[in-house]
Amino acid sequence: MGNSFIEKWHKFPVERKIIISWLISLFIIISVSVLLYISKKEIYNSSNLISQNAELRSASDKLLTSVLQLEINSKRFIITGNKEDSLKYLSNLELLKTDLTNLEALIKSQPRLTKFFVQIQKTIQDDLSKIKYLTISIHKFKISDSTITNQEERVYKKLDYLCQALNKEVRQTSEDQIKLLEAKADKNFKYFLILVFVYLLLLTILFRFIVSDVKKRRVLAEKVIKNRRELETIINTTPALIFVKDIEKKFTLLNKSFLEFFNIDKEKILFQDNKQLIRQNERWLADEEDDAIIKNKISLLNIERQTKLADGTIKILNLNKAPILDDNNNVVSIVGVMEDITKRVEFQNELMDSRKKLSEINKQKDKLFSIIAHDLRSPFTGMIGFTELLINDFDKLSEQDKKNYLQNIYSSMKNVLALIENLLTWARLNLNKVEFNPIKISMAEVIHTVLKTQNVAASIKKIQLESYCNDNIKAFADEDMISTVIRNLVSNAIKFTNTNGIIKVNCFYEGEFVKVSVEDNGVGMESDIANNLFAIDKQITTEGTNNEKGTGLGLIICKEFIEKNGGKISVVSKVAYGTNISFTLPK
């Protein structure tokens, strides 16, 4: 029970403890004051009673003195009969009556003395009046003085007895009142001492409790201060951005990383909202989140958000927010932990790019092995076959057959050479060994030079080459790369265009770019082939209109060259109508 009370006491707030201590002290002070007042009142009443008894005793003594004086004057008058003694006697008798009246006024306050007064009053009024009459009549009517003396002796003895009894009773009453007063004073003093002791005891206990509580609170405060310092040290050393807001969305705590990240002084942002930190649209979103946390008491985790700093830098943050609740489960503040994941996201993007590049390299490797295994092996197989026929049947073959065999060997070797050149170019490109020197080039001159090299191949199939390009059109690109691209595209167009066909090379401005297109009216291709024409992992090889062989590697090289120069390449084709391959270059 005691431990339970002490535990409850320690749980009380300091303000409540002070109020309880004050009420207990006030109660004890009021009790002591009431006791002192009652004691004072009793002492006052007893003092009044003692004073009255003293007056009553004095009046009683005075009455007794008056009776004795009356007795003396009465005897003197009886003996002398003088008028002077008679007057003294009468004067003493009036004085006795006056003393009796005074005594009557004092006795009224003490009813138990009334019986003595009534007897004295009756004796004075009845018996003493008779003596007065007889004393006056002694000389006038010659009454015997023995009769008067006997009656007078009896009356005076009676008065003396009654006055002595009254005096004794008054004295006894005074002594009783003094004893009662002393007893009450002693009792009240004891009560006072007890109350003072209880008061001091309670104050000591309360003081001990309060001192103990103060000590515990001081120890607790020291621990809180120590923990707060440790927490501040931990918070300020962590790279995470930590903040605390009140329910009015104003910052109450900010760690060092937060201030350094936003490059702002603590004094400028503390107890302010986030207007100085983020843009309007971001503030609206942050306020919506804070309202949801305060209203629904929920936590928001792993929110990825892009923010723009005051210096224009774009950062990506991972944000976590949670409510801080009091003992009544009410939200009192919001704690937030942010992490700058810009580098992580950039690394992830770089990793994805690396994976993509690795995938492209693997595709290129597979393509390379495919070309080596098929496209490079097949021509050599054909050339070995023809040379074997020439060696074994040279004398038997006609001149025309020999010429045809040699022509086939020549074509195969030419294709192998073109393939090897493409392979070397592609390999240098992937190894970043191809020099890239972009300059302002005249597209008309580049196209004209390329078409001159393709005239022989086009004339064999009686294909007409046409160019439509203004001399003023210039592009910012590497001339050798663009020449290679146009040469490959025109060569492919010749390969897949029928005899007497037309190939057009067009060049014009399109916005901020120069657009070049190679258009033919050849056999065209299906859409699924056109969509994968520049894909390294797709094996697309078809024979030309005169059974020309190809690897598809040239178009892949074209795509990479165009993209390296900051452009894009695309194809539009329809079976039996022809193909249009176009690309763009920056001005």
C-alpha cells in the first residue's frame, strides 16, 4: 500500500504535488488557528469569569463589612440613644442595601450562587427591617433592649453565616475556574504541540518526498540532457537528413546534414515552414503528406522525390515520415528522415546502361561469330570448290567455263574483302578506335563523291543514280563516317533494286537537323524485317536481285555512325514498291 502510494506520488506532476502540499499546509494552519482561537476564547471567558468572581468576592466582603458595621452602629445606638448614632445606623443600613443591590447584579451571571443571595436578601429585607424598627422604637416606646439584642444577635449571626457561605462559595468558584482555566490551557497547549508536531511531521514527509522527487528529476534531467546530447551527436554525425516539425508544419529540429544539404543557416529555418527550401509544387505535396500523417496517424515510407535546390541542382531524395504521439495518442510532431540517393540512382542508371551495353556486346559477339561461321566461311568454301575444279579439270574446261569460274572466285573474294572491311570498321568502332572529328561538311559534295564510286556497280544493273541536294546544305558531322553510311545505303539499294531501276539520294533541312534519304524502287521488305533491320541480335541476310550476298553488318555500322554523330536513322519499306532509309544530322 505504501509503495503503491509512493509510486503514485512519483507519477504526479510537480504542479500537482505543490498544490497538494500547499492544501495540506493550509489545512494544518487553519486547524492550528481554529484551535488557538478556541483556546483564546475559552481563556477569555474563564478570565472574565475569574474577574467576575473577584468582583463578586469583593462585593461579598463589602457586604459582610457593611453588616458588621451595621451591627456595631446598632449596638452603639441602643446604648447611647443619640441621634447621631441613629443616623449612622440608618446610613449603614442604606449602605447595606446598596451593597446588596451591587451583589445582586453580580450574582445574576452565576445562577448557582442565587440561593445564598436570596437568603441574604430575605434576611436583610425582613429580619433586619424588624431590628431597625425595634431599635428606633427602643427609646420611643420603651421596649426592652434584651428583646432587641437577642433578635439582633440572631439576625447578625445569620447574615454573617450567609455572607461567609457566599464568600466561601465565591472563593471556591474562583479556584475551580482557575483550575479549569489551567487545565484548558494545558490541554490546548498539548493540542497545539500535537498539531505543530503533526504539521512538522507532514511537512518533513512532504519535504522528503519533494526532495526525493527533485533528486530523481534532477538525475532524470541529467540523463535526458546526456541522452539529448548523445542523440544530437548521433543525429549530426549521420549522413541522413533528419528534421522534426510541429503540428503547424514548422521545423523544431534539424540536423547538420540537413542544413548543409540545403545550404541554409539554422537560425533562418528553425521555427519556420519549408517555403525557403523547396518549390511551390513540392510544398503542396509535402503539406498534403503532413496533413495525412497528422489526421490519420500514419507513416509514409520510401517516398522517392526529385527536388531542385536553390543553386539549381537537381537532387533525388528517399523520404520517410512518421508521427510522434503523446501519452494520449495525439500527434504532437512529425519526424522525417531523408537520404540523398542521387548518386545511387545515377549509379543504378549507369549500371542499367552498362547492362544494356553488355547485352549489346554479347549480341555483337554472337553476330561476329555468326558472320565468321557463316558469311566468312561460305565464300571461302565456294572459292575452294571453284579452284579445285580449275586445278583438276583445267585442260578439260572451255575458256568460257574457266572465265566463269574465275569470275565467281573474283566476286567471292570481293565480297569477302568488303565483309572484312566492315568487320574491321565495326570492331574499331566498338573498341573506340575510330577517330571522330565532326566538322561542317557540304552534304552535296559528300553525296556526289559517294555516287561516283557506285556508278560502276549501278551501271552493271542499268540502275540510274540521282541526287537532289542543294549546295548550301551543310551538316556538323564526321565526313568519313557519313561517307561510309551513304556508301553502304546506296550499295544496299543497288543490291535490292531490279535492272533499270532508280535510286534517289535526297538532302534537305528539317528543323534543327539535316535529313538525308536513300530511296529505291526495288523489291522492298516485310515490316517485321524492316523493324529489325538495325538490330544486332537479329540475323537478317537476304540475296539481292542478282543473287548478291550480304551480312546486314553494314546497316548496323550505319546506325552506330549516325548515332555517334547525334542523329537518328529509320526505314520505311513496302514489298514490291521499294525502300526509303533516311537519317538526320545536326546542322
